[in-house]
Amino acid sequence: MIVDDGIHRSLCVSGAMRRRMQIGDRFLCDTHTVLDEEPFALSYPQELYYSDEHTKRPEGNIAFVVTIPSCPEDSTAETGRDDAGFSFYDAAAVLKQSVCNCTQLNNDENEEDLPSLPKSKYNSTLYAVIHPGAISCRGPIDGLDAQYLGLPQQDYSYDRVAVLEELGYWVVIWKEPLYLHEIEDEYLHDEIQNNTGIRDLLHLHAYNLTKHPVAVMMDFDTVFKEPIDNLIDELLNDPTKKSLYTKKEDGIVNTGMLLVKPEKKELKSIIDTFRSTPYDTDLGWDKSGFKGMGVDGFLTYYYEFLNSNANTEMSLIASSDETAVVSFASKETCGKPWECHYDKSWDEETINVCRTMNEAWFAYRKDFEEHWTKEHLVDTSLQNYHRDFFLGYCKSEGVEGYPRASDHRNAPTTAPTPYPCDADTQTSSTEGRLSYDNNKHSQDQELTLTTPRRARDFNGQSQYCVSGSVMDLSFVPPFNILFVLDISGSTRSRFQGTRSGRVSDIGIDNTVLESEVMGCLKMLEFIAKSDNLSNDNVNIGVVTFSTTATYHGMFPPLDLANPGEVNPAITTLLNGLNGEGWTNFDGALDRAIQYFAEAPSGRNNIMYFLSDGIPNVSGDHDGEVQQITSPSNNNHISTITFDWELARLDEFGVQRHAIGVGSESDTRIGFGLWKIDNTPDPQYGTGPTQVMSREALVDAIMTNSVVGDIVHFTVKANGVPNYDIGPDDLIPGPTGYSYTDLTVPNLNTTAGAINTIRVELIMDYDGNINTQDDQNIMVVENVIPGAVPSVFFPKDGDERSLQGRSVRSV
């Protein structure tokens, strides 16, 4: 179905009459991809995404806006708290279906295939505001998802702009409206990346859609059951009102259902206030009591404390006295629909609420299949897992129990065969220095490049593999890496973050301990994917602690039979851990000393110490003074006195990363985790890290010592850039960044020919490519001679060049 708004024809049905253009190997719908002229939109890859100069966006109708700040696999705290990740296609399709069905886009009585639905007097445009760094993402199957589904644990990427365009979204590529270095409050500047991340502000771009009288901010788990004309009317009919908002269970603004009047002046006011307002860890924004560093927490402060007369909390009641909109963010207990979550401990009220929400979402999933794909992609008669909730779509708890539409449509069910890379390689490197903080500090960095030694016909392929790394020169392989994991009784409690489907021994998924295990496995997956880390230069140790501590031994990180996979002995050990007992930091450090005493000498030593609690078991007093009977009170001096152990670890040169898991952990100065940590952040000087979600924990473990942000990364073959390769192809990890088995085409294999592969990288301290005094620009190049002799059999009249000689057959 096509709706003509008088300026441009926007599509609500995927695939209908779309004009496409080819750029390289990508096919992009220029009708829907809009690269705006805003000053903060200048860093998207213009070589890949062009818009027709005559293309204009719709105007005058209601904008429905979903925001995509980052990829699910991003190793930062800004991983996209509302990102559908595993089920991206399904979530986008269901959201589109519900918007189309409850606006005038679905009011054409002549459409035979459309269901009978309430009518709306408003037309609409469906927008996706996407960050440049969230265009191409790994997956939708990756890492542990693959493990749960029994598929090869191997990367492949997909273009999310293309997916959204296929579904009829107008895609707008914008960066965050405020850079990290512009935040004036020191605490907020230092901590926001460990919280929601600066990209969370991308949601505010709804205020930028000024050609629409109202913008409706949504998440991928928002569902419109009926038109919301009454809410739109309420906002439009009151000139003093600037927004209508809902709230989550914790009392903060829900950006999954928020109506605003787009206005650049109001956006500037919000951004300026965010930039200049101090944040207190206990009292929140300007000590007002309004807490939450993310955009939802800040908008609660901005709407209710600073501008209460212009912004109103709303009730989502339609004309039929039923809830018009379902927002899973408003009831986080229910999880996401594609997580197939049901908890038998729920009370009756929670069961009824979660049932209603899931019923609405899965009804639209069914509706999408019946009316647009013209087929039932999943036989719902075969699934009996809580049918009253999931309408026959879910097979079991967790993402592995959800059958995705993309599995049956256009996504591969197995990862692609890896490209065969020539084992005969050469490696070059270059060094550079990044100076920052007005040249008070600096870091020497190294960029490496590994390519084939010769250009030849390898396995009949015309692609050539390129790999390398970016590292802190003071911290390079080989490594001894130790995981020290808290398995006390408190680690059995639920933790925040995306559910994986793994259920603990007490029947709870997404526990603190499970999240600790996932963080370790992510580190091991990084080693498996890395081009410069292997069993030859990495050694892994595991220590667990509760009332006592256990050293589980020393392991090679990778499977001896298949070096591309994680060592199954470590995976089995970690997945078999269960939580019980007290919390003994001192004993854990004793066992850590045992590992480093046994580990190979002459290596860089790293320890990751993870705990969700506070030490409450006295130490064994290897020379320390204090003694009392254990278990003792939390943080008694006898539980946090381990000077002897720390001195021994210093003798081994151990870099000690202490991570507090959850709000009950204690990272205060002078206490246990603060004493253990000796690796202050190279940029901000902070000590131990406290994380509040599974994603933030993975980020903390994977954070590397390389200072700065990669703002430019290009690979050129014989002077021609490969536009499919960019900064997102550099995988961050604890030892730096790596890029593995990227490919470049069409080197000249003829003997005597000279090829060059050149890598250019810009590392910038504050992430702003326009400030060049805090940048490290590095370039490395490999020369690759052709290796295939030019032998041919000329025919009559042919003339060829053979190694500089003219040959003619007669």
C-alpha cells in the first residue's frame, strides 16, 4: 500500500515499487535513506549511503520514531538497552505492522487483505533514527546465541538500514547530538559510558523532525493496539504543552512511549541543560533527587523538575477504555516478547499484565505473516509453551525458544563458510604517539598489518585476507590471564541485561553469576577470533571464591583440536559453577598468587577480579595485623586487609582489574575492590569499575588499555579503498583492537606485478575528528608481488606482452 502525502510517496509495505540503486556490492533504497544536513551528521560513511538530491521527507503527518544507537555486540555500555538484537527483523516488522494498522496508512477500504481495524484521522511516517556505528552489525546470530542454537560460533554481518528499508521505514542516519567531551560535569563525563552511554541521547532526535506536528518516540517492543488520536489531540490542542509522557516501573520517563512537539529550540534547551547540569551519584541531577544518567532519567528531571507546566504524564487509554499502547519497557518484569519469558513465581496481577502485553505483540506477529508474507512462517499448532501468552510461537524459555521470522525468510540458519586465507603471510607494523590532556599525558601505540606474502591463485579465490591489530606498546603478548569469580550466595540473584535463556541451578535466568560467566566467555571468544592471540602466547587461569577459594587450574584458551573455538574444558567449568556461601576476598587473592607462581614467566600478567558483594570473611593474615573470627561483619578491617597478597601480586607485575557487579558491590575508596584494583583508567584516572547490567560487565572486561576512539579506518588495495571496511570492523578487547580476515579483491597475480595493501587509521582522544591536536595518525603498508607466471599459447594474429617483450605468433 502506498500513501501519497503530496510531497513524497512513503511505503508501508515492504518491497512495493521501490527504486533501488547499487553502490559497490550493496543495494540501497535511496527513497528511504535520508542523510540530513545537521552538523552532527557529518561522520557517516558517505561513500556507502547517498540520498537522491530531489528526495524529500514527508511532512505534516505524525512521525513515529524508533531509535537505534548501537549494535548489540558493541563492547560498550551503550549496547542498546532497547535493541532487539537477536530478533531485529521480527521486532521491526511487528512495530511497523502495529503503526500502520492504527493510523490512516491502513484506512484504504479497497485493500482486500487488510484486517478490519479502528480508523484514525491521522496519517503517519515511520522513522528509524540510526547511528552511523549501528548500520552494519554482526549476527543476527553471534557468539553465545550460536552456542544456544547449536550453530558455528562465527561472525557474519548484516546491513540494518537495508532491513529497515525493506520493511518500509524512513531511515535517518544521525550521530548523537552531544559529544562526550562537551559534557561539563566531570563525574558525568567520566561515568556515563559505564551507564547508558552518550549514544542514548540519540533518542532526542525526535525533536529534530520539525516537519511533523507531533513525533511519537517508541521502542522496538512498543505495540499500538488502537489509534492514539486522543493523545495527539490533547498535545496539539494545548499550545503550552510540549510533551506527553509515560513512565516505567521505577518512576522514570519511558522513551518507549513519549509524544513530543518537534522543535529545534526545545532540543537545544534540552541538550544545553544536559551539557551543563552537574550529576551527583546519590542525589542525581543538580542534587534534585531525580536520578538516572540516561536520556530517560534526565528527561524525568527536565520535565518534572524544570518544566512541569509544559510536560504532562499521560494515561494510555483509548476510546474503548482499554490500554491503547503496550510498552514492554513500562513493565520490565515481563521481559521482551522475543525472550519468551515466563516466571512461575509471578503473582496473579503480573501474570495478567504480561499475558496481555505478549498477546498483543504476538497477534501482530501473526498479522504480519498473514497479510504481508502471505504465509504462516511458523506452525503455531506445534508449540505448547504457555500458549495463552505466546499464541503458539514460543517453544521454551529464552531466545533459543523463539522462532524468528527471519529464520524462515531471508536470514541464513547457519553461519557462512569461512573464507580460506593463505597461510603464507607477512606482517608489518608502525608506531605512533597519542598525546592528550594538553600534552600532559601520552601513549605509544602500534598498528600492525598481516597480508599474504604473494598474490597468487589461492584455492581458486580472487579475495585476499587482511588482518592486524592496534595495541598499547607497553602491553603486548604473551599473556597470563586469570579470572577470579565471586560465587557467593548473592550471585544467584537476578541481574539486569538481555536474557540469554541459560537457567541457573535454582531456576532463575540472567543471574549475577551467569553474567560473570558470559563476560569470561566473551573474552575467550575474542582470543579465538584474534589474529595475534593463540594457545602459544595466552594462558588462562580460573579462581572462584565464596566462603573459601578454589584454584581450578591453568588452561590453554582454545580447543587443541580446533583452535578457532574456545577450549571446551573452560566452557564446561564456567557453565557448571553455582553460587553459595560468604565472600572471602583474601582467600581469592591467595589462590591468584598460586596461579601466577605456576604460570609461564616473562609474560604480561592480567587479573580480572569480579564480585557482586562486600567481603565478610577474615583473611589468613600472611603478615597482616588484624584478626577476628570469620565470617565477620561486612567490610571489617580483617576482611579487607590483604597487603601481603597484593605485594606478592605486584612482584609478578599483575595488572589487577577489579569490577563491582551490581549496586550492592562496594567500589569506594579505601575498601576491598579499590585496594585490589591497580589499573586506573588511562583517560580518566578512575579505579575499580561498578557495572549495573550484563552488557556493562562485558564492556568492563573487554575494555582495553588503548587510549582514544578510532574515528577513521580504511583499507586500500592498490590505492582503491574498500568501502565495506570501516572502524566497526575493529573488534575491541582487553589487549587492544583486532581486525581479522577482512578481504580485499582483485590483486594482480601476474609475476612481476607489484601490489600494495595500505591501512590508514586515526585514533582520536575525545572522538572528535575535527580536533587534530589529540590524534595519532598511523599508516602501514605491505607490498605483495604477483606470483603467477604469464604463460600462454598465442594464436595467429594475437599480440601479448610477456615480461616486457612483445610476442606475435605467425
